[in-house]
Amino acid sequence: MRPRTAPGLFASVTLVAATIAQGPPANGPARADAGWFALTGARVVTAPGQVLERATLVVRDGRIAALGDAAPPAGATLVDCSGLTIYPGLVEPFYASDVPALDATTDDQHWSPMLQPQRDARDGGLVAAADRAALRGLGFTTVACAPAGGILKGTATVVALDEPTPVSKPRIVLPRAYAVASLQRSRDGYPGSEMGAIALLRQTLLDGQWYERCQLAVAADPTLAASAPQPSAALQALVDTRQLPLWLDSEDELQALRLLRVAAEMGLRPVVIGSGMEFRRLDALAARQAPIVVPLLFPDAPDVATAAKAEAVSLRQLQTWEQAPTNSKRLLDAGVVVAWTTARQRDRKDFPAAVRKAIACGVSHDQALACLTTVPAELLGIADRAGTINVGRPADLVVVDGELFAAKATIREVWVGGVRHGLHAAREPRFDGAFRWVDGWPATTAAPTLTIDGDRLTAKCGDDSLQVADVARDLDALTFRLAGKPLGDVHGIWLRLRVRGDGLAGSATTTAGATSDVTFARGEAPAAKPTEDDEDFVPPALTPLPTPLGGYGAVEPSTAMEFAIVGATLWTSDGRGVLRNGAVVVRDGRIVFAGAKSEMPALGPSTAVIDGEGKHVTPGLIDCHSHTGISRGVNEGGQAVTAEVRVQDVLNPDDVNWYRQLAGGVTTVNQLHGSANTIGGQSCTTKVRYYVHDPEAMHFAGAPAGIKFALGENPRGANDRGPTTRYPATRMGVEALLRDRFVAAERYRREVASYDALPPKQRALTLPPRRDLELEALAEVLAGSRRIHCHSYRQDEIFMLCGLVQEYGIKVGTFQHCLEGYKVADAIRRAALGASSFSDWWAYKFEVYDAIPDNGAIMHEAGVVVSFNSDSDELARRLNTEAGKAVKYGGLAPWEALDFVTRNPALQLGIFERTGSLTAGKDADVVLWSGDPLSYAARCEATWVDGVPQFSLARDAELRAGIRQERTRLLQQALAAGGKGRKAKPMDPKDAYWAAEDDTGAYCCRTAEDAR
Amino acid sequence: MNHPARSCRRRAAFATTLLLTAAVPAQDLLTKAAPQTAPILLHNGVLHTVSGGVVLGGSLWLENGRIRAVLAAGEQPSPPLGDDAIVIDLQGKHVYPGLISAHTSLGLVEIGAVRQTVDTSELGELTPEAIAAVAVNPDSAAIPVARANGVLVAATFPSGGLLPGRASVIQLDGWTNADMTVRSEAGPVVAWPQQRHGDGLRRGRRGPASGDDDAGDAVAKQRQRIDLAFTAARAWLDARSADAAVPIDIRHAALVPALRGEVPVFVLADELEQIESAVAWAARRQLRVVIVGGRDAAACATLLRERDVPVIVDGVHELPRREDSAYDEPFTLPARLADAGLRFCIATGQDFSFDRNLPYHAATAAAFGLDRERALAAITLDAARILGVGDRLGSLEAGKDATLLVTDGDPLELPTRVELAFVGGRQVTLRSKQSELAKKYRERYRQQRGR
């Protein structure tokens, strides 16, 4: 019984008259089907939790005309729904539909093809034909179509899942429901990174606001029209859609948070289109209180076919695989408004099974129904016309044999606007049931018993099954062929049966040509079907998950410890040098005492005392050049100047390298943009608070702003393969570009200042300057409120920037790398707050051929504030011994050398008031070492950030044991899942889940080769 | 600072050596050391022999480029030294055998990103005919830089492809590469292909990723190609042994010492399956093998012990292999190998610019569980033995090359300075391009202050 959409199944009975009137002339007589139905005897679920038993639902002219226990009206076609349940049609809130890209050559387009907010889903094909059938097959009747592709994609249209005909278009439920944004990256241009995409989104939304303000100004003073901004369809669309919610199409949970940050800045009403991975940052997302449209897309079991493959799977991947089905349950429990979407399903056929998994994890049936009806309707602003069954609404109905979410449920019919779409319709007459043979059989063998259940027909002789083939039915007859051993030498018997009374009657013919009339009588109901595949799904326990998810996360949020380390050697980094037999006391996240043990204040009873005998304590180490934990691209290399991009937008708190660096005593880092362009993005001073739930809590609040500049080979593209096509190609061009942007920023600053100085009344009559995030950041540089961290190697380029900033009366924050800094240390001392260098890297490219390990010491001797940094996830774990190299090369005192990774980077980053030394009143960023921290023999034993324990050898040992245990448990599960005939598919690295694991893209500070 | 005093019978030789050069630009312009012409007695030092414990107040008698004798405290050379001998009072300083960087590209690369200066990779996947020593640039500025921190010997490796050539052991002083070569053919290098899985090692190009189509097949084919090179060489050797008219094929000839077991095959392998399959292959082909990398070697210790396969740990300062790995996994690798009873030595990884940090890789291994004496051996004698030069280098023993250094302390500690170094009895300068640049620019600020 294969054919599910046989001709005649779609009883296209009614069309809304208004649609006909607007359409082309009919090709033939006009149709006037009655369109008047009474669905009787059904159980009607009108809304989640609201049920009418044995009700009659009257449909007329596409709408629900009546609902209740009144008798069906005379004249209505009766549809017997006894034993069936009627649900409201499901609402799909997000369907990515193809809308043609706009002609980029016209003047009123945005320069970036990623920005086409003026696109409208109605300009495209809406729901593709195959998807219409697939969605209806799942019970959907209403779909919001959103244009696919780009960063600002356009507006979504809600349509009914009608089958359009030559004379009718799909019913538009709501022409413009929401606008859609994503963080799509360009393959070969700007933005090539996630932070670039965020910057472009932010700038464009601001442009929309500015465009509107200009319009208001022109309205107030029409003479301004001449100098008003050029007409822009893109910006006009932003003005026009300002009142619509902005739906944020996210690739993972961190991206969702990032998009929500932008929406909050712009005062927009956001709805997140999720990834299914929200449970990994549950608390942070729940705190944002934005509704989330959740896909029910659960990863396949990881491929653990070999020991090597199993080893390559991380605990985080295993946990993600295990816990993904609990996502909705966890979100709902956290109070998040959840709607479901099929949008990211690899195959929509998997959706019902996924729903059942979510329900198995604890989502109630009512919640599930709400996720598919009332909630999406509410989010789309169509709750008055979709999502529930109410008299007067379009007849969007799902008729189900069974509970909608049960494994065995069959959707019989879907009604869209009163039009009936049969799916697995129990067609009249009904053949279902168990039948025993009564009379007539053309062969000498025993006759069979038949069991018919919808599409499935089984036949048995006694306990032996027969082969059933070529099952077909026409209007009144069921035909099929039986074969098999129990039929003896008869290879096949053809049967043609019709309903007669309560049984079946017809004829049977053998291959030998013998034909008999046969009759079957209704017998015992068939035994329950064996359980289906997905019903052996065992939902995982809903225990709290660690943050970050993975082996080194913590379930309980860690709090600041009250403790004292007594008897240790203190490396104060605050001018007091190294104190033997000292003590450090920490309370409420601050150092309350750091000094001689003999002067230590009395400790309270709640203070944990750590014996520091023979040990050393240093301030938390500071890495002044880090690219750790930056999602999807360290460089925005799409343009030569990208001052508008912000590393802080893409901080990745899940990077396990944070933990590894804590194990090396690092507590604060300067997260820098890469060096692919002359003016790179804004940097982020970050505290390594590994266990916080909200990534933004890692930002070092109050730290001065920074920005990356880059000189020399990298911004020239000198080490790239292929020809250089982007300006600048020489160090001359680098200087010229910097100068050009400084000039522009200066002009911008003046424009903004003069506008801001206007009295409010006059301001309303003046065209406002466009807020330019690139120039704004550079204006901050010129105002001295944003520190330049400049990638540099050769003395000439260093000297050049020293001169240029002096012309503007400002200082460079740090020269980064600065490997020839020793040649021009005097210029650096005058023009920069400091230099942050490698201890001993050299020879990896031409411009570092003159690098020497005495560089730090020589600059230090010349009065430069010097730090040593890592620029490497690996080296960052050993900053203490990097500092030790300043003793080896240049003969600094050990305490001076340690300053290279404590006090000095703190000064360079403007955070020495808060961290970088063991001084009472400062943040309790403290590291306990087993010995002299400048020696390779020392091990970091414990690290605190703000007094919160972040690492200790004891806890590390516990974590390792925990990882072994959890991995064992989950690998066994993965093996079991892979061993049940469901072939474990290797995880697709392009899959959104795993794309979340970072790929840090192009080169940062060494060369292109290194990064690969 | 307390430099060893030269209470010499002849002083002049050293002074001239050290005065010859001033500016040192893009290459090493320092004069090479003169051959040892007179006996040298390094007197009154702490001799860290590596092979025979520590001799307090001992003396080293160097003659004709070799260690003639290790003398205990108070022991006098016998026969007594002649008048031409140079006696250096070490005043209790420490003497160590020259450190050996067992896996590097030193001499083959001048500047990583400048293609014209990179001589590591010959065209083709299988190029056993290539010999590293042939392309070592004696005037590479990187050589004196490594030497200044006590690295006096290096095994420099060709790289890229499946069988990129033969590694060579060089000493870090010499007018020509012939002067520098200790062992031209230390052994062929094989990059054993391995399927990469998930978030595993990102370094190296040792095989296609598991996401690639037919990655397993590709790996098997690459392994077969390596095997075929050795099979063909064996066939050629048999044929030519039987019939001298068989023409010479330098590719096959290049593998003959390895086929005869005279040299090991250096197999780059980190992962368990990779190591196991490489060792099995070598056993079948009756090859001696040294594993370079060996991140998983402790997991197949029994196999490696049985077949006496040593490991060159390719850098201790590395990231853990997997997200879930312990943070100190690479730091504890040498200790784990030691506990498993394996022979191993420690290298810095192929990037030559980090060779000078060799003692610190050993020091980190020591901080994370490796016995300190064993850590020293891992960058001296154990390295020499694994590289096939244990008879000449790696320890302070009579008869070995006089390749050694004098320090003011433990070389595994950062502040320790190398004060004197000898390569084959020649006292080499510890200056370098870098020390000269430091001096030059310190002079700039001295001039400024003088104004």
C-alpha cells in the first residue's frame, strides 16, 4: 500500500472567493464546490491542555464555522472522525526560502551583498513544492518563510501551506512577520570573520537609525534635502521594518548570545533561531529572556569504530551528543519561551522521532504542542488567526489517528484553510482489521489469516508468515499476491477483496489458473506491533551540566575563597621586591594583606590557611598578546582597516586552553586581533574566569580600550601566497594608510563634536553625522582613550609609528613583538607606554632575522616598560620561565624579570590599579608555585582569579578521574548506539555543532605558514 | 662574574680568536675555531660525565680533538703535559658533554618564511637520495646561536613527503660542511602516514584527515609506497650483489645501510596505531627503527621494549594532543617513557630557531617527574646513542670527542651561562650574530648616555 498521494486524494473542495476574483480568468467553468464539512465524533484538542471529547467541528468556506456537541448541520458533508483526534494545524516559524539576490549594481543597494534587508520573502518562491508536502505530512499548516543568505536577509512572510493552483496564490497569513539577521561570513571578502560580521551588522543597524534621523531632519527643514544621504533601499527597509522583531539566526549558543548583545544595543525585539545547542550555555541564554526557536536536531552518535577514533572524540562532543535531546526540556525549565522548528533538520522525516525524544526527556505533551502551535503563532504575531482551534478562524487542522506525538500516531488528514489534504487517510471503505478465512480457496493448502493495518498487510498460515506482494487498492478493492512455503507448490495466489458486511469477500486465483470465491470474517484484533526503533531511546538524566561543557568545567559555580597562604616567598611586583617568609590574605575577591608573615593580621575562623613553607607566590600572570578563545577568525582580513571589529564580541569561553593557561598561572590576557591588516580590530582585556556562565563576565570591566595595529610584512601580505592585491603592499603604504585614517578620524571627531555642540532645537534642523564605528574607534585613539597595540618588528616601522603618533600628541600603548625594539628603545620610551615582546623567537621570517633575546633587557635598561608575551596557546602556559629569560639574557634581577609578566603588562594594559602585583586592595589574582617561579623546576600548584579558585593540582587530579569515568560511560553508550544496526555516521566537521569548535583561521602574528 | 682563569702556558691563541670579528650581518661572519694543536687540561672542575657520575675537582685532558683522560681530583696527567699544553683552571665550574639537538632543521633553513633559504624538502614523496649534511650551510647565523647555549651537536633532518631523505649528525663548528659532519648518513627519515581524527595533533602533515574521502585507503597506499621503496632497494641490492653489472641506482643505494641494519630508520610517528604499524613494518623488513615524536609511545611500551625501539621525544613544550588530555601530558611524556623502561632522548621539534631551548625541554621533563640525571642524559648521551654516535659523543669519557662545555651551573637552569665550549677539541666562540647585535646597540645607548 505504497501510494500515499494517489490522484483523487486531494479533495480540493473550496477556494476563497476573493482569491478567485483577483486571479486570472478560469480556464473553463468556474468551480463552486460546497466547502461545507462536518467532522464528527472527534476528540478535538483546541489548544494545549484544552480538549473536547466527541465533538463536531463544522468547516465552511475555509473557516471553522462551529465547534461543539451540536448535531452536524444539514447539507454539510459528513466526515466521520470517531476515534480520531483533531489538533490545530502546526506552525513552522522559520523556513529558509530562496529569494533572488537584488541587483547589486543599482545605486540604492548596500555596497555589501550581505546586506539586503529590503528583500521580502514574497519576492521568492516561498515554500518549495516538495517541502510543502513534507511539512503538511508533519501536520504543519502555516509557515513563516524567511529569505535565506546574508547578514541582514530581509523580512519573513507567513503563508498557509496551500497548494497554489494556476488561479490561486498561497494564502498570505502575514506579509511581514519579522526581519532576519545572521552572522554569515564571506568566503573571499569582508566580513571574513565572525567579529567582522557582527561589526557589519552593528554598523548597518546604526546606519538605519541615522537614515531615519536624517529623514526627520529633512521633514523638519526641507532645504536639507539637497545634502541628505543618497536614497538607499537597504536603509529605507531598516526604517520601514524597525517595529518588527529581529530574528537572529544563530549557528551555536555562543553566537546566539552575541547576536542578542547587538539586538540589545539597538533596542530591538529579538527572537533567537537556535542551533539546538542552547543547553551548553543555558543560564546565560535564559538570563537574556529572549524567545528561542529551537531545532530538534540531535547529533548522531560519534564514530568510535576504532580506538583512535574514540580517542579523538572529546568528552564535550560526547556530552553534546548525549544531552542534545534534553535541550528543550532544560530551556523550558529555565523559563525560556521555546518554539520548535524543522528548519535545520537534515531530513524532515526525522522530526517526529526527534519530538518523541524531546518528550522522553521530559517535555510534556502540552508543552510540545505549544512549541508547535501557540508559541510560534505568538512569536509571529498571528496568535489571533493560527495556533488554536477557534470558531471563525481558518480551518487549519490536523486529524490524527492516535496522540499526535505517539510513535504509532498516523496523521490522516491535514486541513489548510478548509482544504483537505489526505495523507494516510483511512479511505472508505476501511479494510483495517484482522480477518480469518471462512470459505473458498483455490489451492489444496490451508488458507491464510490476514491482518491489515493502514498500509501494512500481513498474511499467515498458522504461525508461518506468507510473503505479501504487489499490494494495491483502487476505489473499492484491495488486490495483492501471496506466496511462500505454506502455500506448497503454489508459487503465487492473486487475491482481489472487497468489503462485505463486517468481513471481506472476493476471489483468489492461482498461477495454475484456478479461481475460487473467497470470504474472510473479522477476527481477533492483531497483537501490538513491536516497538519502534526510537522507542528504545533512554533519556539522559537531567543533572546539571558543567560550565563550560567538557572535561574541565564545573557544575557548581565557584565562589571566591577566603584564604591565606602563610610562610611563602612573595614576589610582590609592587616595588617591594621578593619577600621571604611572607603571607598573603585574600577575602571577598581582594588581597587584604601581602607582606611579612610577622605582620599578618589575625585570621578569621572562616579563613582557609594554606601552608606556603618552601613555596612561592606571585601575582597572576598577564599575557599581553593572546589569541586564545576567539571564535571563528582571529583576523578580519577582508579590509585593510577594520577598527570597527571587536574581539570582545567573539570571546569563546569554552576554549580548553583557558584551563591550560590557568595551570600555568595566567589570570589576565590581552586578546588581540590578528595582524593581517594595518588597522585591525579592537582588543579585549580578559580575565580568565573559566567557570562563569556568561561569557561577557570574562571581560575585564573598566580596563582601557585597545586596538590592534600592524606594520611590516603581514599587513603588506608579503607572506601570503599569490599576488598582493590589497593596499598597502609596502611599508610606505602602511604609513600612508595610517596617516590617511588619522586624518579621516580627526575630521570625523570634529564633525561629531560640532553636531553634539548644537542646541537641541537646532540639532533637530541639522543633518546628523553618520556614526562610523571605524572612525569612532580611531577618534578614540586620537583622543588617547583607546590604546594602540601595534604588531611591529623592524626598527624603521617602529620609528615611523613613534613619529606619527607624536604628530597627533598621543602615545602608542604597546609595540607588540617589537623584536628590533632594542635598536630604537629611546624612541619607544618617548612614544609608547611600553613594548611587549617574545623572549627569544627569531628567524621565522625575514623581518625577525635581527631579533635577539637581549631585546627585552636592552629596552628595559633604556627605560621602556617591557613585557614578555606568548602569542601562543602553548607558550602562554610558561610565561614565568619566559620572564626568566630576561635574567639569562641581559642579567636583570629576578624580581625585575618577573615584572615582565606581571606589573609591566598590567601597566601597558592600564590595569595595574587592579591587578599585576601582590598588593593589599587589588584583585586576588594569585598563583602558588612549588618553587622559584623563574625556574623550569617550578610547577604551578594553584591559581586564583578574584579569589575564585580556578586551578589546583588537587582538583586537576579529580577532574582527570572524572573525565576517565565520564568518557568510559559515554563511549560505551556510543558503541551501543552504533551497534544497533544504525550505522554511526562520522560527524560532519561542517556540521553546525562542531563548527562551534574554533578554527582560528588566518595567520595572526607570525606568518601564514604557522597558522596552518 | 667569575670567568675561568686561563693560567696558561700559552695564552695568545684564544685572544686572537675572540677578537677577529666586529659586525655580524645576515650570516655568521665569526671566524671558525682553529684545530687543536696542543693538549688542553681543563683543571679543577665539576665533571658531569653522564656515563660515569660526577667527578668533583676533576680534570679533563684533551688531546688531538679527543678526551685523552678524565682525571679525578688530585690526579695528574701521565705522562706529564709538555710545555705547549694549555691549562685552564676552571675554578670549580661545571663541565658537561656538548648538548645534542636530536631532531632539527638547523643548517638547512635560514629564515622559515623565505623559500629561497629553505633546503629541507626535495621534490617528490620518496627521495632517500637526499642527504641533509650536503646542504648544511656552515655560515648559517643560527648555528652560533644554538651553540651559545651549549648545543654543540645536532641531527638535522630533511622533511616533507614520505621518505624525504637521510638525516645527518653535525657538530656546530667547521669551515666547511665536511668539517661539521659527524655522521653524514645517520639514517633515512620516514614520515609514517596516519589518518588524522577529530581534534588531534595539528602539527605535521602525516596523512589525510578522517573526514577525507577514503582516508583510510589513502593512508594504506602511502604506507605501501614507503614499503615499496625498501622492497625495491632490497631487490636491487640482491641483484647487484650477485651481478656487479646491475647499474647503480642512487635511490636504492641510499637505503642499503638501513637494509643492512647499519643505521636506523627514523620514523616520524606520534599516535598509537601509527607507532605500532611502523614498528611492525620495520620488523617485517628487518629494519632498525627510531620513533621520532612518540606521543603515544608509553602506551605500546612492551612492543618498543621487545624490539628495542628508542624514541626521540619531539619537544616537551607542546600542547596536549586532545581537548581532554591532561594539561601536562607532553611535559610528563619523558617521565612516562622512563617509567616504561624505554630508551629515549629529548629534542625541541624541527624548528631550528628553538634549538637553544633544548636544556629547558629537559628541565620541564624533570619538573614533571623525570629524574634529573636522566633528563641530562636525554640531551647528551642517550641522544648520541640513538643517533648512532654514542661512541664519539654524549659523555665525558676517554677516547670520545672533546666536544663539551663549561658552565657556571646546571644547564637545565635558566640563569646558567655557558662560559667555554669545545667542539672536537677546538675552542669555539660563544658569540653569535645575536650577541654582536646586542653589543652593537648597547653601544648606541652608551653613546647616548655619554652625550
